Amino acid sequence: MSVLIVGAGPSGARLAIQLARSGAEVTLVDRLLDPETHAYSSGALPLEAVSRLGLPDETIASTWKGWQLHDPSGLVHQWWAADDLGVVLDFGLLRSFLWREARRHGVELISGCRAALNKLTTEGASVRLHRRDGETSLHSVRWLIDATGARRDLLQQAGLRPNPADPLLQGIGVEWLLQADDRQSAAWRERISFFLGTTWIPHGYGWIFPMQGDRLKVGVCHLPPADRLTPGSLARPLQRLIQRCGLSACPVLDRHGGPVSSSISRSEPLAAGALLAVGDAASSANLLGGEGIRHAMDSADQLADLLIAEGMRGDSHAMARRYRQHLDGQQSWRWKVSGRLARRTWWGLDNSRADRRLERLIKGLSATATAPALSELLFDYNFERYGLRLLPYLL
Ligand SMILES: Cc1cc2nc3c(=O)[nH]c(=O)nc-3n(C[C@H](O)[C@H](O)[C@H](O)COP(=O)(O)OP(=O)(O)OC[C@H]3O[C@@H](n4cnc5c(N)ncnc54)[C@H](O)[C@@H]3O)c2cc1C
């Protein structure tokens, strides 16, 4: 079975490793030349995922045991656990690790190369690879995988569009890596901090995550309604946040960012002929907390199992049917509620009423929730205990 995976982020690289382990002939292509460049993701992850996914210490930039929420009026709320609740990954080092593992398992990894769909049938597909020096080459394979992230390059080139009844919630995240000193980083260490409300950024949220060596990742994400999708520059709200947090004097070591997008029910077409999508391209990200790394890797494991079981037989229709059944079977009510909450919260966050509602929600959580319970809410989508309080967001 020959497979070409376009995109060597968490989902594409993980899928390549799993397939190569089972003996498949795998080519993995990424337009990045160096896995450590354009480390666009903030990399917050619950602790459980680190061991489950086998991520080594070298990929971890820091650990955290507290949640810190800055509400719309600027009030700071904190929740602390006795033990670590999660990590902040160094996204560049995560990619580096995955690329090395892929090569070690026999994957042919072609970096610095953009792939474009050339031909797609039920029997196979061909893609054209564009190298940086202008050279191009054609590759034909039995299975082609779109792991290009939220841009969904290959799905788009194949003419597959989102389902209008289940539109994409989409946005852009921008993040700067700041070099703070011991004193400046003290208020942000051992916790992940979020900024919620229109005074920070309308239709979105901001964050500060700690990294190794007193470095801080400071970012904003903007998820406006579909009819207001031209956000303009996010540099201004980001600079404002940095200023309000007293971090303007910190040197900026890196600036990066990227798109995020997901549908709520994942009902858009994710397979056609020999083409299948995985990770962010297959709407695996959860946009309530802007979290997608572990879901992208889980989605890769699930597609690997299916390809290993079905792909050898080579029937595209059966494969597409099984993939759809699998995706539908995975839809828990929790996942859908968190998607609806995300859309309701980010699309509606553009006025003082929405700010006041957020303030009430945060105040309620302040009075009743513990740090582990907040993690359960935002990482396990455990909404039961907050049912009534969340109702205004769902209605
Ligand atoms: C600002 C920001 C902050 C985030 N913070 C977090 C966080 O704290 N925690 C978390 O879990 N998630 C976070 N996410 C989301 C997370 O990064 C993604 O869900 C995850 O990276 C998805 O993995 P993926 O492999 O599906 O796609 P990606 O990581 O996007 O990888 C896609 C790869 O495809 C390559 N590519 C694209 N098109 C082509 C082409 N035509 N040819 C060749 N190569 C191509 C790209 O270079 C890229 O390497 C964040 C996202 C953003 C934008």
C-alpha cells in the first residue's frame, strides 16, 4: 500500500509513523524546510495526553498547575491544583521529534516542498511537488492524505466544500514569543492565563503561556462570524494586551500565527476517491479552547487503524463509507455542546451584554470550581455540573 501524506504537522507526521510501522510505503511532504521554524501553535496540553501520546520531555517547554482568567473588567481569577495539570509544548521541538521518528520508521520525508493535487480517481491520485528551487515532480500513489491543517489545501483543490448546514467556525491566531526576565515572568509562571472580553479582543480571546528560560508566548485569536471574516491586523490588540500586562519592554524573539477552523458536526465531505483528510483539515480541532494538537494526533491514530484494516483491499468507496461511519460514531453530545458553546461565545462577543454574561460565568466558576474541575470542563467537556449556568450560551 503506497500512501502520500501532505502536511507533516502533528496529524500528518503521526499518521506517517503509524502506517510505516505497519509496513506501508509512506511519503510525507511539507512545505517547511526546517521543522523548528514557524512554530505557530501555543502548545497547551492536558497532562494525560502527554503520556498517552508518548511525547518525550524534550518537547515540553513548561508545566502548569493553575488557571488564570482575566475577565472583561480586568479582574483576575485564579484556580490552583496541588499537582501539575498540563504542559506547554515547544511546537517546533514537537515537529522535530515527529519528523525524526518518521524517518526512523522508514518514512520518506520530503521537506521544503509544496504539494498540489494533479489527478484524483477511485484507484489512486497524483500530486505535483513544487520545490523551492523551482523544480517540480509528479508522484502517483494509491492513497493521498490531506493533513494540511485548517487551510485544507487538497480538499479545496478536489472541490470539496464545507456543508452549508454545518459551517466552519474559522479564525486566525497570532502569537509573539517574548523574552521576559525572572521578575517579569513571575506573574505568568506555572499557570496558563486567558483574557476574555471585548476590552481585550472582540470575537476571541488572548493568552499568555510560560515557556523555558522566562520566555512567554503571548497571543490573540479572532473568531468572528462568517460574514465578518476580514479581521484586519491582530497586531494592535496583541500589542495592547502586552502593554496592559506590563510586558512592552520584553524583546520579541519570534512572531508567528496561523488559521484555525472546525465545523461542529464534522459533516463536511472528508473523503473523495483516493483522498482522505486528517487532523485540522478534518475538523478535529476544538475551538472552545483553541485546542487541536492531541485531537489531530488522535485523529491520525484512528485513520491509521482504518487504512491498515481497509486500505489494503483498496476499495475507495468502502473506505470512504467506513471513515464516515467512524466519524459519525465518534460524535458525542459533549463534543457538539462544546462546538456550539465556542460558536455562541466567540461570534457573540462584541458588546457589553456579552461581557457582563462572561463576567457572571467566570464569577460563578470562581465561587464553585476547582482547578482540576476547570480542566475537566475545558479538556474533557464535562458540562454536566455547569448545565444551568451554560444555558444562556446555548439558547
Ligand atoms: C495561534 C494558534 C495557537 C494554538 N494553540 C494551541 C494550543 O495551545 N494547544 C493545542 O492543542 N492546539 C493549539 N492550536 C491548534 C493546533 O496547532 C492545531 O490543531 C494542530 O497543529 C493541527 O495539526 P495538523 O497536523 O492537523 O495541522 P498543522 O499543524 O497545521 O500542520 C499542517 C502542515 O501542513 C503543511 N502544509 C500545508 N499546506 C501544504 C501544502 N500544500 N504542501 C505541503 N505542505 C503543506 C504546513 O506547513 C504544516 O506543517 C493553535 C493554533 C493556532 C493557530
